[in-house]
Amino acid sequence: MEIQLNNRRTISLDGDSIRASKEVSPDKEKLEQTRTLPPKTWAHPGKHLKAVITDDWYSGVFRIQDCIFHATVDYFRNTLGFNYTMLPVSTKTISAPMGEDTIALGNFGSYSYPISVNLMDQNVFLADSNQFTLEYYLRIRDGSPGVYVMAPCFRGDEPDATHLNQFQHVECELVGDMNKAIAVAEGYIINILKAVLREEKCVVMKIAGTMEHLERVVASYTLNNNGFPRITLDEAIKILPSDCYKLVDELMPHRGFELTRKGERQLIAMFGGAVWVTEPDHLSVPFYQAYLDESDRKKAKAADLLIGLGEIIGLGERQETAQETLDALKHHDITLSNYEWYVEMRRIKQVKTSGWGLGSERLISWILQHNDVRDIQILPRFKDNDFLV
């Protein structure tokens, strides 16, 4: 019996063995919007274990995961001297960016749907980002240039070819402005790519059939004076077709514009594989991002790094003072009661910080030249599906 995954790969069940076909080269301009999951009988521990052992795809994903983990620790600890933090997986902090009468969107600092759980007789939310906690840790760790974490994040959004509702998040917060954060993020990506090229070339060649995409991005970084190209959102909108960007919220046009996945992919092609999109409309990003100087509070000191499937890193400089944070909360129509501690933290210790987060599965998907991030999870975690373990 053969089971088809995402209309690209098949898994053959023949007695006690499982064999996976070689992936068909994906259409670079089209992302799958639907997914055909294997039947529950396939997700049996015994059979899954054999799939992991015998399937080149799963073993390849695992090896790239391991390579990224070690490269991450090496970069943050040995190169930058950042401190690792062990964080909780739950929080009571949420935000309601569109008003108190709407569903609360986001916790720990992002705009995704929160997942509510009861933990030790308390109603809390699973963390979908650890940025706020990293900001807190950075203030109590005197002298630290930055802190970082690798942790699972949980989101209630519907998963698709470029989104997961449970994923591994690499996040860092550092002392400094947005440009410093961009330099750290770029160095991180290059450090990982060099590690993959050095240690897992055979794996990538076996699955993706090429190393050219990795080598091209490393070369672009070097030729661009150790940095990736940058373009502002307004500049991107001027050069892209109208179907490459859209209103963040059609009912609230004052929140501004954002790129579609098609627009992101076109920019990636234009700039040789990697590009920063900077200066988004401030009402399209979380309130805590700093205002761009002389933009009359219309633009944010924030940026997205586009690679592979699209946005792979979200980055921003934070509001520095308590008053700036209060003004931003009012600007975004968010009630202060949810963030009194966040404002007070700035009254107690004012520090200019910036930070970013990267979804590991998106990075791995691009490294392996795969067009559906859902296939990167060796143990799938999808809404409304039974888990293997």
C-alpha cells in the first residue's frame, strides 16, 4: 500500500518495512495549501521507528537539526559570549492589538492566536514567543551582551505550507540597536550555512540534489560587505506587482500594508536568495517595536529576513523608555493592564535592546529545498490530529 504525502512523496508499506520515494522537485512558484496526512494506522510507534531508521528524508532532517543545534550554541556562546536561558513554556501575558472586544491575539509578544491550558490549577497560555522573558533576563544579567534560547513555541493559527502551530524557535535579545541585531542575525545564518556545508554536504546533496542555494547566499553575504541586501517596504511595493502585497487588515486600512508570500519570493529571486525588508508600517507590527526616527510614528525600526519559503526571521528594536512604551500601547489601542509589568520594567532599568526570532523548521525546509514546512516535523504536531506520542 502506498500513502501519498502532500502530493509529492509516497510511503510504501510492504509488510514490516517502510520505503519513501525520492521527492519530486517542487514547483517553485506554488505552495501547497492542502495536506493529505497518513492514516492513523501508519502513526504506530513500531512502524514510525522503522520509517525514521530507513527513510533518507527523516534521517536527513534529524541530522540537519543536530547540525543547527551545535552551530547555534557555538555561535552565541563562543563567538558572541551570549548567555543561554531556560524558560517556562507558559505565560499569563497576552495582548489585544485590535481592542478589548476582540479575541486576544498573541502572548509573550507576538500576534498569533494563543493556546489556553490549565496548568497546576491556573489558566495560562502556552508561550508562542519568549521575547518578553528574554528582555527581562537581559536586565537582571548585568554585563551580558545578549541572551538566547532554543525552545518550542505554540500557536493556534492554522498550519499550512509555510506555517506550523508548534515549532522550534531560536530567539535572541541583545543590548544595542536594530542594526546590531541585523548583524548578529546575519552572522548566525552564515555560521549555520557554513556548518552545513562543512558537515552535512552529503545529506543535502542526497535530498536536495544541490548545494548551490547555500553557496549563493554565503557568496551574496561576502560580496555585500558581510551583510545581506536591504529594501524598505515602501520601496518593495513600488517595484512589485499589485498581487505581491496587501492590506494587513481590509477593515482597518490605516494599519498599512504587508507583503504576500508571492511578493516575498519575488524579492528573494531579485536579490539572489536573501534580502531584508525594513521599515514596516508601525500598526502592522507589535506595539513594542521602536518608531523609526522622523517617520511621525508611521514606521517601525523592524525588519524581516526573506529566504526560501519567505520570511524566516522577524526582527526589531524595542521601545526604550516607559513613556515610549505607554505611548505605543495607546497608539495600538492596547489596554495598559495587560502590560503594567512590562512598562514598569523600563522604569526600573532602561536599556536599549533589540532582538529577533527564527523558526528552525523553515530554515531546514530551505536547506533541503523543500516547499512544505509541515514535512520537517519528524513527530507531527497539527491541530485536530492525534499525536504519535
